[in-house]
Amino acid sequence: MTKVRILLVEPKDDFAQPIIKVLEQSGYRVIHVRTGRSALLEANAAITLVSSNLPDMCVREFVHCHNKKSGIGVAIAIVEQNQGMLAAETMKAGATDYLLRPFESSQLVSLLRRVEVVGKPIANLVAESWRSKQVLQLAHRAACTKASVLITGESGTGKEVLARYVHQHSSRADGPFVAVNCAAIPESMLEAVLFGHVKGAFTGATQSQSGKFEEAEQGTLFLDEIGEMSPSVQAKLLRVLQEREVERVGSHKAVQLDIRVIAATNKDLREEVKHGRFREDLYYRLDVLPLHWPPLRDRSEDILPISQFFINKYQDGSQCQLSHDARAALCQYHWPGNIRELENVIQRALVMRHGDYITAQDLMLPVDIPCSIQDSLPTHTMGHVEIKKQAEYQYILEQLRHFGGNRTKTANALGVTTRALRYKLAAMREQGIDLQSALGSAA
């Protein structure tokens, strides 16, 4: 079996030699260099261990340059005990993880094993960018605990996929994974769906029924879009999480629970708490281990691998590839609908293509925005973020016009939920965009 290659960047031999000994005894192949610049010339290392005491460059600069190289592994920083701030800044620069020196040999080996697990192919999850790998590293840490997890991120980023990853790498992997979309179930039914009910508890309850909490026994319950949950159900959910027992609707008999709860939302729950729309005590009960899934535009290295994943998933047995212009178009687009939108685009392109290659034209991504739509947008000096936001708004308006103002069809084309589209339209109105003028009576 081929040994995993570790690149150790450590200028001091008295620090490097004990690390090399531990790594080689653990079955790794080690390449030792003493400067950051010489390390950047190395290739094909699965993991790079880099000291914070480089003689020629800052460790943050090294990590940034390291991650700009293509086809390389992850970077782990080794920092001194009094360099906690530097460790945090290095993580922001793109390090997958860090070690505080001095550390035990077991800590080093345990971290490397965990990084190896994260680096292996995962069903239905593509993570090539350093941001994605960093999130998976944190998710793997969370999986090793029993604590509740709160996953945040824009609509369509793949929060349920990340939740499944946590479940599959936890001690509950052999148990059920039960997913509930809190926004898709009417408020009047959500309580019964979650907690179950007894016969006669309400009109139509002709027999007793277990709820999702009981179905997830010895496994994981995933509560998606938890920010949409009503205050009354929030209160009951808090009690279940505190007591680890549930009472079915219409019953006073408690059922003991052995489950893990993972919640997800595309809202800022801190803001929801501030405005009284989400219980503060429930927020802190859920937000024990927070994970944030970045939008696709912030992990552009994932775009082409995810595109290929969907091509492999949906093509009808024939071999199909992305043309050069299609690859460029995919990477330049801003993806307001994130991975859900990308999936829709690839499915459509597979239908529209005329040969073995998907072209940029087959993708049908927006290029030219009608002048009437552009005129409806406020004009002022904008930075990069504002420009991207306005481009997103332009595309939404274009799709709305294409579908005659039909929200459902527009949301499907964008790869977002109708609720997410309503939020976008409300935000556009707040920015001063006149939807009536842009779309006529359809708006």
C-alpha cells in the first residue's frame, strides 16, 4: 500500500526530528524542508505540516500561497501555545486545522488520521476547495461528540448533505437518519409530525402514530429550516431537548429518547432572536457546535467537480464532457441558487446538448440583461460585493419576466425554494428596486 506523503516545513532540526520519527513510525512518508518557499516548490504531498516559525515568510502567507496551488493536499499549522490569535488567523487564511506546541504524539497522529478520513471520496459530497475541506474537518470533529449541531448557510448549499456526513461519521451511523423540513409542513401539523399523536388527539387521528423523534431513536434527527418553526412548537422542542423525552399529542406518557439533533437554517438566528422571532434558550441549546456551509461562489474550486458529479449522475449512459467555454462560464457565474441551481443547470444542459460535449450555450446561463431591467435598478457607485448582488437581482428579474411573474416556475429555474425567492424579492424592494416597473402587473 502506498504511504501517505507528509511535507513537514520546520526550520529547527531539534523540533523536526521527533515529528519525523513519530510520522515514520505511524506509516507515513515524510519530506522535510526548512523554508516556506522551498516547500511551495514541492508537489504531491497529501498533507503539509507547517511551523509558525518560518524564516522567510509568515505562516498565514504560506497557507494562502499553498492553497492557490492546484492539485495539492491540505495544510495544518503548528503554532506556539501563546499564538492563539495567529492560529485563528491562519485558519481564516485557509489552514484545515492547527496544533498548539507542545503537543503529544497521539494528538498529531489523531489529527492526521482525521484529515485522511476527510480527504477520502464521500458519496454525494464533493469538496475540493480548502473552505469545504475546512468545514468537513470541523464536521468530523462534531461527529465524534454527542452535542447538538447547527448548520447555517444559504438556500441550496447542501446543508442536509453535510448533516448526513456528520451522522455517517458518528457513533450513530448504524442508526436511522430522519430528515424533517420544518418549512414544508403546515404549522398545524408540525407538532404531530415531530412528536407523534395518540388516537383521537384531533380530528382525523384514527390511530396512534409515532413522531419523527421516536423514528430517529438511536440515530440522528435533522431539522431543516428550523428558523421557520412557530414559537409554540419551539417551546415544546426546547423541552424535548432538555428532558430527552417526548410526549405524543393527546398523551401524558413520556417516551425516553436516545437521539442526536442536527438543525439547519438559511436565516441568521442571532438576528431572529434579537427580533423575538426565535427563542434565545432554544438557540443556545442547538448552537453547541456551529457549522457554516459557504455559498458556492465562495468555494469556486468546487464548481467544476460538482458539475462533473451531476453529469455522471444524470447522463443517459453516454460519455459527456464539459467544453472549455462551458467550464469557463460555470466558473464565472455567481450561482445565487448555489448547488441546487447548478444541478438544475447541468440537467438542462444534458437535454440541450447536441454531441458529446456540453457547451456554454447549452448551459443557458444569463449573459445579456435587457435594458429595461437594468434601468429599474438603482445606479450608484458599487464595490465588488454590491456588483455581485446587483447581478443576482438582475438575473432574478430576468427569470421572473421569462415566466410571466410566476414565482413557482421562477424559483424552480433558480434552484431555490419559493420562500427563498420571496425573501430575495423583499430584499430587492428594500434596495429600492421597483418590481412593478420592471415586470408590469406580473410583479
